[in-house]
Amino acid sequence: MTAEKRSLHINRLERRWIIASAILLVIFMLAITVTSLAGGIAVPAPVARVNPQTVDKEGPFANPGLRELAPGKYEAYILSQIWSFNPREITVPAGSSVTFYVTSKDVQHGFHLDGTNINMQIVPGQVSRLTAKLDKPGEYNFICHEYCGLGHAAMFGKVIVTPK
Ligand code: CUA
């Protein structure tokens, strides 16, 4: 066998497409990196473990809702279950910073707050946390965006941001 026969025979056009695909991959990776940095994307990590069986009886989720830590600084504990969020509605003044702690007592849910970068997967046994700065008065819906059964489409609530 000659050296030529042992080498890979890549058609010229094929080679061009392989190079073009590799360049595209690099462009996509750069696009993801740049947009995640520019868009301030924070990957939600589980910040605590809870027992889904007792989460509504003990700990902060036994009494879910809004807590004011300081003027303009809030924590919102939201318990999700099929097919509702508790509480369904919270109200804060404009300019507030709200840290959402969300967990589930049954199946997997989702939590997306319209108009913000809050978008989390809600897994039973884990607490997901993200913070939003709510500057503009208005009503912001939060919805479950992970299919969780028959009532999934009815699983939503809202954050009301009142003018200062
Ligand atoms: Cu909860 Cu979909």
C-alpha cells in the first residue's frame, strides 16, 4: 500500500464543509459566551435541600410569602405544587430587589417571571434562588413552564410592582 492510499481521501468540497461547520461551532460558542456575559445570565443552582413531604409544615416554606429584609430589599418564598403557586400574588414598590426562593412539594415545575431574567427549574427537594431588580411599575406574571400535568396551563401568579 502506498502512503497515498493509506491517507484519508477527503473530497475537496467535503473538506470545505467540515471547515465551515467548525467555524460555525466557534461562532455559536462565542455568541453564547458573549450573550451570557452581556445578558447577566446566572445559572440557578440548588441553594438548599428540603424534604418535599414536610416542606409545607416546617421551615420558611411553611409560611411562604414576602419578607422585607431592608427598605427595598425583599425575599419571596414561593411553594409550588400541582397546580398552583403559594402565594399567587406578591406586591412590592418599584425599585425593589426581590430574591425568589422556590421549591416544589410534589413534581417538577418551572418558574419564569415575565420581563425579567428569572427563569428556574423547580425540583422537589431542592430550593432554587434568583434575584430580580424590579424598577418599572406594572404587573409581571410568573408562570410554570415545565409541563407538570393536566392543570399545568393554569399554574401562574403575578408580581405587582407599585409606583414609589
Ligand atoms: Cu407546574 Cu407546569
